[in-house]
Amino acid sequence: MSREIVVAGRYAKALYETAVQEGRTEEVEQELRALAFAFNDDKDVQKFISTPNISEAAKWQVLEGVLDGKLSKLVVSLVKLLLERGRIDILPELLNSYIKITGDALGLADATVYSTYLLSEEEKATVAREFGVLVNKKIRVLNVIDNDLLGGMKIRIGDTLYDGSLAGKLERLEKSFRRQAL
């Protein structure tokens, strides 16, 4: 396990404990998701944060102006702390750790469903129900369109991939034929 993952886990645990005290675990998770998305997908933000000749104080001044009123004081304080300690780059891993901690505590799990089309709410509910029974947790479904699938779907929950795609079935069939041919 890398040092960044361990450090991110410690920050996530402290953040979770504080969020529980304030009764805002889900709100903090949503804010972290939005923040990580903004930091990862905006090249200008990445460039600004990683520029060594801009002081941490100047970076914070800009970020504080942008984040103020949009995020809770708890998450804004976390950003300031990460920036001061030169650890803002662990934000994606911190988010992953926070999601795992909250999921474990609340009996939740995230399922990423890869399909060739956008699932309806009814289909998402079916996936959540069926896989919730399988993993004994309440499932939150995120649907990702994957045009490489021929049909069916793949579902990732944590480190486990459930492959119900046509391509996956054909691959397993091919392996079966090869084993029988030997």
C-alpha cells in the first residue's frame, strides 16, 4: 500500500469522524466528490495548484475566494490543511477512502454499472436490489456507457467485477473450448 493511500486514509478517517459529529456525512461526501472532480478535470486548476512559484498562501487566497459559500466549512478547512501541508494531490485517494469508510459504517456500497445504453431508474433499482442482497449492503448505482460492450453489462462493486457482458460470455466460452481441446 502506497504512503499516499495510508495518509489519505488517515485524513479521511478524521474527516469522517468530524462529519459524524456534525451529522453531515453524506453532504461531505457529495462535496468531496465535486471537489475531486473539479481538481481532476480542470487542467487550469491542476496547473495553478502544482505551480511551485506561487506560494501556498496565494493559492489558498484564490481557492478560498472560489470555495467560500459553495462548500461547508469542514471541507474548506480540509482543503486549506491539505494545501498547507503540500498534500492536495491526495484528494482523489482521500475521497476513495472516505467513501469506503462511510460505506462500511452505513452499510453502503457503490456499484459502477457498465452498459451499452443508459439504464432506466427501474433497471438501476433492480441492479441495486439484486446486488444489494448479494453483498449484503445498500447499493448506490452509477451507470457508465461503454460502447465496447457487445451487450449485457459489467458491474464493479469495490474490487469485484461481475461480468455479464456478451463479450465476457464469449471469452469464457472460448476458454472452455480451449480447455476441452487440451
